[in-house]
Amino acid sequence: MDPRSTLRDLLIKAINSRVTRFVISVLPLAAGLLATIYVQNFLDPVPILAFRVDIGIAALLFGSFLTLLLGAYFFGDESRGWFARGEMDDVRREMEENRRQFIRRLDHEIKNPLTGLQAALVNMSEASADADRRRAGENARHALERLKRLLADLRKLAELENRPIERLPVDVPALLEDVTEAVRSLPAAQDRKINLLIARVPWPFPPVTGDRDLLSLVFYNLLENALKFTARGDSVEARTLEDGKAIVVEVADSGAGIAPAELPKIFDELYRGVNARGTEGSGLGLALTRRIVILHGGSLEVRSRQDDPRGTVFTVRLPAARK
Amino acid sequence: MPKDDRPLILLADDDPSIADTLAPFLERAGFHVLTVSDGAAALDKIRSRRPALVILDVLMPRMDGREALRRIRRENLWLPAILLTQVGESSERALALEEGADDYLNKPFDPHELLARIRAVLRRARPGERSLSASWTLSALDLVLDRKARRASLKGDPLDLTPKAFAVLEYLMTHPDECVSRERLLEAVWGWEYPAGTRTVDTRMAELRRALNDDPESPRYIETVPAEGYRFAAPVKGE
């Protein structure tokens, strides 16, 4: 290690310590006091102003002024630390609460498919007819698929925390066309209309810098969700435009909508709204979607109404790449 | 007793629920299966029994699968190896390749998928020879792949490939003449399932073909197998 840098570290540490700060603060006052005593006792007071303020008193005044100034500065610094510590405690408490809630929800999400799996295995070993055994096997596989999907989504979420994402130009309209095409082949899409609107006039879209595969997951999740929470005959629409700074993608549906009380929670990990209780899915889709959008420097918002006219609109804003 | 001529597979996994269920499954598929529960034991058995293939779990007590594989290769044992990774991170998979695994599967997997991997790896295996998966440089016709530097060149000119496209090419070249499904590529290269995944693969493949100047109608390198996937058709040499 470089001895000079150790010395500097020591110096910085010394200046930051509380004792040093106190000593530095009080030093001018003490010096002023000493100067006063010295002047009064050993020298004849030398008047410096007409109303007889001698040089000792002047030093005392100057010293106390400096002490006040330094003290106020150091105190401010310290108290800022106290406030920050309070905030940290709040954040820590909130994180702790989130973690507990997450585990409760996870427990719930695992319990159901496991119960199904257990029952299916019992049926499989006790059923005598081949058809019953086959049905039990199907049920077991179904429960297994649910667990696998949950695990896969959990892993995605964990990986997004620490893996670097690709940063390449992505053509959002082309990506949306691909994703819409893929979503149209889902069974639920057969009796619902899915429209894609791309505002191409007057300029072509600037690209977005990011990970094409992750972004495709964003739009796929939003469109798949829209299909999940709409009924036969409802419409789903994806539309995109650029507003000079960002590329805006909206995914809208005329489905049942989300209750206002639930709206702020739908992006939470494993949160399930009342409407979502019966539907398939890991409960992590929107959390994952938002995480990806944020990693791209964008934002994800939602508006929803349950009264007439009802429906939901998700808005993704992704910063346009600079030329 | 007649001599057992079924291929011998060594399965190393410390979790009995996996070893106990996979072994009978593989036996039914026509293999002779030997199970051990840690890397050191796997190494001993490889030396004494010379299995045709080894399946190694990554996380094991005493010696993990990766270290075991490294030692196997250091002893110049080139038997095919399949690594069962537990962590889905892409870095993990890159490492698996670096240590010379011929293929790898993410847990949890469908046992049929494992069987398909075993058969493909055995078909490709040239016993005693260094496998393509353990080679740092791969070449096919005018194409050269430098796996350590993550660079590819065509007739000496460097190719401008995205990291994903490079990884796809790498997987195809280490599994030449094998029909690789889009799902398999997604799992091996992306490590994630993508809902719109097959399109994702096709996009990268189009990028690769453009870069390789490969005509999909009469390809020199990458063939499309209709309704199945892709195949690297050119002969590959490893160094």
C-alpha cells in the first residue's frame, strides 16, 4: 500500500472524528481567552478603539465568534447523520416487512400446486382403472408446470438484479409486431380482437437502447395479461408513438378493470388482485415487467376503471436512444 | 451371466430423490447406471469403471461437479460429460463450457430431455479424443470461432456479432450435425424461457446468417430443419 494514501486516510479519519471536531471548534475560544488574560495581566491594555476595547477583548470576541461558527457547522453535519439514520431505519423496517410479506405469499403460491400434486400421486397409486391413473398423471403434470413457472419467474427476477443487460439499438415497432403476432396465436386470442397501432407519420421511430429479449418479455406480459383479464368479445389494443424524448407504448383492454385500492399493489411481487385469484400465472409477471422497464431507464404506469366505460391502460415509456 | 453390453452411465448427484428416480428411468431406456453422491467418488469410479458418459450435478459435497470435471479433463479423460446446473445464470453456463462439459441442463428438467441429451452426446462422442466442447478454437470452412476472446471471423475478417448471436453460433458449432430445437437453444443460450421465444431465436438466426453471408435456401453453415430447429451442417474442427 502507498504510505501517502494511508496518511491521507488517517488525516481524513482524524478530521471526521467527533473529538477532533470538538477540539477544533473550541480552539478559537480558548485562544481568545488566553489572549485576553495575557493582555490584561502582562501588558498594559492598549486601546484600539475610542471606547476602550483592548486587543485581548477583541481576540476573545473573535474567538467566540469562530467557535460558534464552527460548532454550528459541525452540529449541522452531525444532525444530518442522525436524520439519515432515522430514514435508514424506516427503509430497513419497510424492507423487512416486504420480505415477510413476500415469504407469506410465496408460501401460498407453493401450497396450492403442492396439494394438487400430493392428491394426484395418491390417486395414481390407488386408482385401479387406467383412465383414472392417466387423469391423475395429467393433474400431477399440471401442478408441476405451475411450480416450474413460479420457479422460473423467481429466477428471472433474481437474475435481473445482478446480470448486465444487453445495450443495443432495438426497433420497438418491429418488436411489437413480432410480439403481437406471437400473442395472437394464444388460445385466448381467438375470440378477442387484438389491434396494433403504430404512429409512423411523419418520422420513423428512433431506436431504444436495450435488451430486445427482455423488452419483448415486457410487451408479451402486458398483452398476455390483457387477454387474461378480458372476456370473449372484448378488445385489446397495443399502440405506440414517439414524443421526441421517449417511445411510448400503451397496452389497453376493455376488460373488467382493477379496483382503485388494488391499483398501487399490482406491481408488487406475488400480489394477486381479487380478479386474479382464479387465473393462471406466477404472480410475478408485472413485477418482472416493471423491473425490466426500470432497468431500461423507463417508466410503467397504469390507469383503470371498473365503472362504465371500463378497462385498463398500461403505459410504458422508454427513453429514445440519442443519435 | 452374460456380459452386460449396455452403455455404462455414471450419475453423480448428492440428492437421493434425484439419483433414485433418474437411475431406474435411464435403466429402462437401455443404459446401465451407476450412481455416486459426490465429485471425488465420481472421479474414482471413472478411473476404475471407465463409463461411456458421466452426468455431474454442480453443487455436491466434498468435490463439486465443476471441480470434478476439471480434474477429469486434466487427466486427459475425454469421456462425454453432461453438467446439471442449479443456478440459472448465464455465467454458470459459460463456465460449464469452459470446463469442457459436452452439454448442460438446467434443473428442473424433463427426464426425457436428459435422455435426448445423453443420446445426442453419445452419438457425437469420439472416445479418447478431445471433444469440441473442450476446444478453445473452432473452425468450419471459412469460419473461425475464438471462444476465449469471444470473437468470430470469416475468411480472416472479423464478424460483428452481438454476444447472444455469438453464443448461439458457439452452441451450434459445439453440437454440429445435430438438430437443435429452438427451445433447446433458448434454454442453453438464454437460460430463460421466453414466451415469444421461438421468434427470439429466429431473429438471432437471421442476424447470424446475414453476418455469415449464408443463404437460407442453400446454406453452407446453418440449416433450417423444418418444424424442428436448426443444424450446423459444415464439418467442425476443434483445437
